[in-house]
Amino acid sequence: MSVRAEQKQKTRRALMDAALTQLSPEKGFASLSLREVAREAGIAPTSFYRHFNELDELGLALVDEAGVTLRQLMRQARKRIEKGGSAVGTSIETFMEYLSSNPNHFRLLLRERTGISKAFRTAIKAELDHFATELAEDLKRAGDLKDRPLDDPQMVADAMVAIIFNQGSEALDSSPKEKATLKERLKIELKYILRGAEIITIENRAKNKAD
Amino acid sequence: MSVRAEQKQKTRRALMDAALTQLSPEKGFASLSLREVAREAGIAPTSFYRHFNELDELGLALVDEAGVTLRQLMRQARKRIEKGGSAVGTSIETFMEYLSSNPNHFRLLLRERTGISKAFRTAIKAELDHFATELAEDLKRAGDLKDRPLDDPQMVADAMVAIIFNQGSEALDSSPKEKATLKERLKIELKYILRGAEIITIENRAKNKAD
DNA sequence: TGTACATCAGTGAACGCGCGTTCACTGATGTAC
DNA sequence: TGTACATCAGTGAACGCGCGTTCACTGATGTAC
């Protein structure tokens, strides 16, 4: 890459980091201003336009980044499970690590999922659907392997993602102690769903035989 | 009430309705301006201060209102169930009716739950906790009655509320046809949780006996 | 290698805009006698 | 019932502010020969 292209890349990165850094419980992406972000990144407001057409374009780049990280994470969790960890426990552990190391990426997903901008909502929904679909495949594989197939792996995964995100939002701004409690709760709630979906398969089979 | 007090009450109502009306998929409470709301309500911007100290105070009044409506709704659902409706089915039906008739109240809860203002988050969390706790009591009562007690009714209720709200947000801006599909999905996902929590009670009992 | 020209990331001045908030006011409603 | 005064919801002018965006520019980097 040429010197010029490298420098441009660096500034782009600085802009994205500036936006990300400014997120907090009291400040959402929607309440950032272009001038604020440029200031934080150390460039003139007008220079912003050399990199993005508008602030939302930067936001969407961040959503994309959050998605990439999330997928890396899943691959990681899968490896740990293959090496013999408990599926639910390991997944929760991995997810909580993601939360701690990328709180603002998660904050962005969490908030803009129900936010003002259609583009954000669509992009985030796509990331979450992708996440849920991969999870569904994992669940199906695991269920078949243990000979305890799930009633509808996709629905199980959807329900799990809803609960994971809900608890994630509570975990974001809580103390380590509270986090431990939340992990326990999350584990139990996910088990309800899993066991329920296993049992319903069995019940439906019995019903079909009876017919 | 004196004429003056009545008129004041009316204007206050007009302000709250103005704010509520302006909410939409593209506009959240956080992106309303005091001037906009006053304009919509037909008063001068300065008159706003005769009713609220700031825009957020109006928003919190709306959250409170949403909570009241939500509780009325639960009482209604409980009555219908006592008259012999299916518990899960009736609850979902009632909730979806709430969504359709108070979309903007729900939008407010949904968005500001993860929003910028601590006061909003706290107020909404209190409403949802209250909702979940009442639900937990209902679930416990129903489970004991059928002699299929739930492992931990409060957790079951928490998980259910997370899923209900998640699906509610999808249902908000979807067609009647999509709504029907969502209702089915919601029903199944809630059943997973319920059945799971029932089974785990049984399994734990067996385990305790074995010890 | 040296020269002449092209590209383009970053700039500072300037713009018009809607915002929240203050202030001193008006005039209808309410109250005391 | 009538009168004199108090209350207070609603007002219009004015303020300073930060915003997004435009524009013509600068000067370092890149390219062609």
C-alpha cells in the first residue's frame, strides 16, 4: 500500500475508534455529532467527508466490524466445545468475554437494533439472524449426536439469541459480582429452552405413534 | 376542577399526545425536540415549561402511562384465562392486541429501555420487573394447580418477558400476515421454556431421591 | 535520476438553521371582602 | 352581587450555541516521461 493510502487508512481507523470510544451508557451513536467525532479523531470536521459520506456510513462500518468479531468468537467457542467443554457453559463464557472486551461494539448492536435508522436495523438484524442460524446448526448437530433431537433448532436458536442479548444488555454495566449471577441465570434459562425443545420432540413422536 | 385547572390538564394531555404521535420507526423520543412537541400541541415553545421542567419529564410520564396500560392488560388476560382460555395462547393474544392499540407506548418502552437516559432505563426496568413478577406469580399458581410445578417461576417469567419483548419489536412494524407467523413462533418458544422448567423440576426431584 | 504535472487528504472561513432557555408581558380566571 | 387584587397559563422577542455542509485552497505524495 502506498504511503498515501496507508495514511488514509489510519485516519479512517481513527474516526471509527473515535466514534466507538465516545459510546457509553449516556451516549448512543445517534447522539454523536460529526464534529465531535472529527474532533476526537484529531481532524477538521470537513475532512470527515474524505472517508464517509455521512456519520451513519461510519456507524454501519462499525456494525459490520461487530459482526465479524461476533463470528470469530463463535468459531472460537466451537473449538473449545469440540475439545470437550460443556456446550451451554462454554458459549456463555465466550459471549461474556466478548462483552467485556468489546462493550461498545455490543452497545452499538444493542441500541441501534431498535434505533431510528432503517439501515442500522436491517444490518443488525442480518448479523443476528446469521448468528442465530449458525447457532441453530450447532444445536441440531449436537442434538442429533446425543440422540436427543430438538423440536425446531431454528426456533430454539432464536429464543436463545433473544435471551442472550437481553441479559447481555444487563451485564454490560454491572459489577463482576452481578455478572456472575447473570451468567448463572442465563445458563438456567437457556437450559429450560433446550430441555423443553428436547421433550417436545419426544412428546410429538409419542403422539404420532398413537395416531 | 376549576376551569383553569381543566384547561391546564387539557394542554398537558395535548403535549403528551403530541410527543406520542410523533414517534415512529424513524423517530424515537430521544430525537424529538421541545419546540417540535410544542408546535404539534399547538402552544408556544415557552409554554411547555408551565407543564414540565424538561422534555424527559414528559417522557417519563409517558413511560408511567405505558406501565399502567400494561397492568390493566394483564388483569384482563387473567380474567379471560380464568374463564377457561389457554394460558399461553390468551396471554399472547392479549399482548398482541396491546401492541396494535398502543404501538407508540410500546415503541417508547422498547427503545428507551436501552436508551441514553438513566432515568428512562430505570423507570422502564421497574415496569418490566413488575410485569415479570406478576407473571411469575401467575405461572407458579398455574403450575401448582396442575401439579406440574415450575423449577423457578421467576426465571421462567424473566425469560418469557425477554422473548415477548423481542418478538414484540418485530411485530410492531409487520403486516397482519407476518404477525400471525410471529404469534405462532412466540407460542412455541414460550412452550419450550414452560415445558423445560416443568421437566427440570421432575428431574431434580428424581435426583434428590437418588441421593 | 530529474522534471513537470496530476492527484487528493486535509484545511479554515463561512453559511444558514433549529435548538433550549430567559425574560418581561398579557389577560382570563380565581379569591377575598 | 360588585369590586379590587392575586394568580398563573400562555406569549413573542431575543440570546447564544453547536450543528452539517459548501467552498476554494494547500502542499505532500504519486506518476509519466
